[in-house]
Amino acid sequence: MSDDRRVETTETAPPTGREAVERAALEMFEEQGYAGTSVRAIAGAAGVDPALVIRWFGSKEELFLRVLTLTEKPVPDLSGPRETLGERLVAFALAPGQRDVRRDLTALVRASDSSSVRSRLRQITRTLFVERLVERLDGPNAELRAHLIASQLGGLLQSWDVAEDQNVAAASRDRIVSLYGAALQVLIDPPVK
Amino acid sequence: MSDDRRVETTETAPPTGREAVERAALEMFEEQGYAGTSVRAIAGAAGVDPALVIRWFGSKEELFLRVLTLTEKPVPDLSGPRETLGERLVAFALAPGQRDVRRDLTALVRASDSSSVRSRLRQITRTLFVERLVERLDGPNAELRAHLIASQLGGLLQSWDVAEDQNVAAASRDRIVSLYGAALQVLIDPPVK
DNA sequence: GTCTATATACCGATAGAC
DNA sequence: GTCTATCGGTATATAGAC
């Protein structure tokens, strides 16, 4: 009575208890943030008892960290000509298809009062971005430059999110890709001095 | 019975009721963030009744917004040679003396689940930085470039804060000033293309 | 073992007495 | 104006039913 109940959990299956909680939690954390989402609301959306959520996942924060890993989200493609990598990174970050990634990062940043969340942010930046990017950088201080490029992208995402269709977001995406891409490119290319 | 009670509220005076609440609130919001600070704790530190805090300021969020305006904090000096403005902006942002400003901005970003807080962040960026910087920028898209420079600085501050003496923060400040300053400079100088 | 129901302790905010 | 008492909400932990 255990083995063959779920054949393939790719999609469309009515989620079982724990999985229903994880899906509801991810959606609500993305939508309303950590503080704005209660364990009761998650449990209600998943159709389980609130106490079970704590029972299964330990705490609200553990559930948050379990669900916001970004591991199943796409990562930027770092291959291709290095001369235009800056522009392509900006275009990737602002692409409509990456909205979920942006919302996840926003939720993590806004919950970063917790040191566990800050640690998770460092881990995501390092493993999903810096470690891959540093392989493509020549010249001195490659790792520091990769971290600073990550900082640039993080700042852009934050402004994009705070702007809410004003100022920055009102400008055409193409202009931002061109301008901000050039600023990234300075740290991609080996320093001249 | 009203006019001459407080002669000068510059400094050192034992803060009266409302002012004691504002000072305690600012310090605790900077230190522990919005969610980590309770109205009860603020009232306790200020020596007043918790209910009075709500009575005087309306709500916890209104008190937060009233206190986190950055209006009394120093602003970056935008005068001087424009060729080195990028480096000077980075040096200003990371200067030990600007720690309070960084903490205020961090507290605002982490509370930006609220649209009122996002609006305050936009206002601060615009009036304290973009409007002043745009006067020093030549070439097309000056306002957009100023906003993007603000994004770069915001991203650096966020990384600096999340890093916590690891990675980015471990590198020497001078190297960051040089590298990241050059990236800012690309948006300060008029675009070549 | 798995889940239900309940208990504790805190929060922001309010009503109403003084 | 000030403060006591309290309301409805939260997260978390536990006792006990199945």
C-alpha cells in the first residue's frame, strides 16, 4: 500500500497532502510575502489542518526556506559571445518569462531580516550564478567581479519591482538592456587598469 | 499654555513623550527591522503606554514611515570632477560613516511588502538622489541613467548587507570602489553609441 | 504512526473608564 | 489626555483520539 500510488509527479496530478502544502506555500509567499502569509492561510488553501503544516515542516520559516530554493527555475545562459554577455544578462533578468524568478528573489530579499534567509540568498547567488559566471571571466579578481555583477543585477531587479510601472519600468526594456548591459560589461571584460 | 515650553530641540534634551517614541522607534526599526520590532517594545523603551503609541501615531506602519525618511541623513556630494564621480559615489555608499543610512535603506527594503513603503523608497530615490544627479549628466536618457545608477548603488548596498563579512565584504573596500566605480562611470558618462 | 483538537503566549489595535 | 482591559489575530507546542 505504498509504492505505486504516484506514477509520475510531473504535473496535473491532484497534489497529495505535503505537496499541496508546498505548492500553496510557494504561491502565497510569492504573492503576499513572508509576513503577509499565515500558516493558517496556507493550510486552508491546501485543505489540511494548520497544525499539520508545523508538524510536517517544523516551522513557518523552514517551510519558507524549503519552498524558495529557485532550484527548479531557469538559470541564465552564460554561453555565447562574451562581448554581448552584459546585455544578454540584463535581457534575461527582465524577460517576462522570468517573472517567477523575480518574485522568488523579491520574497527572499524582503524576508532577509532572518539570517537563515540571508544565508539562503548567499547560497543561491553563489551556486546558481557566481560559480558559473566566474568560469567565463578572464583577468584579475574574477570572483569579486562576478559577485559585483550579481549585485548589479540584484539592484536592477529591486528597482524594477519597486518602480511598479513608474520611472524605470516605464522606460523601454530595450533601452535598459542597452544601457545597463554596458555597465555590466565593464565588469565582464578584464579590467584595463 | 503652549508656546514657549520647548526652547530648542537640537540635542541632549531628555526627550519628551512623542519624541522619545520616535527616537526609540527609529533605533529599534534600524536594529531589528519592521517585523522584529513590536509597538510594545517601542513603548517600553520610550517609557510610555503602548496604547498611546497607536493613539499618537495612528498605526505601527505610520510610525515606521514617519521615522524612516532619511531627511536628516547626509546625501552624497555630487560636485567635483565628473570623471571620478563613479568611484566617489561607491566610496560614499560604503563609507563607515554612512552606516545609519545603509541601515535605514535596508529596513525600508525589507519592509517593502507594503506599497506605502515602496512609495517611500521611490520618493527617497527620486528626491535625494536622482533629481540631484540628473543635473550633472549630459547626453540622452539622463533621468533613466540616473535611476539605473541608483539601482547599481542599491544592489551594492544589498549585497554588502547580505554578505555579512563574507564574499563581497571580505574584499578590500578599495578594490570594490575601483571596480564598481568604473561600472557606475559608464552610466555617468554620455553613452557612446 | 498519523492526524485532530486544544493550549499558550504574543501581536496590533480598540473601547471605554478615569 | 492618559491608561486599563480586552478583542481578534498570529505562531507554536502538546495532549490525546484514531
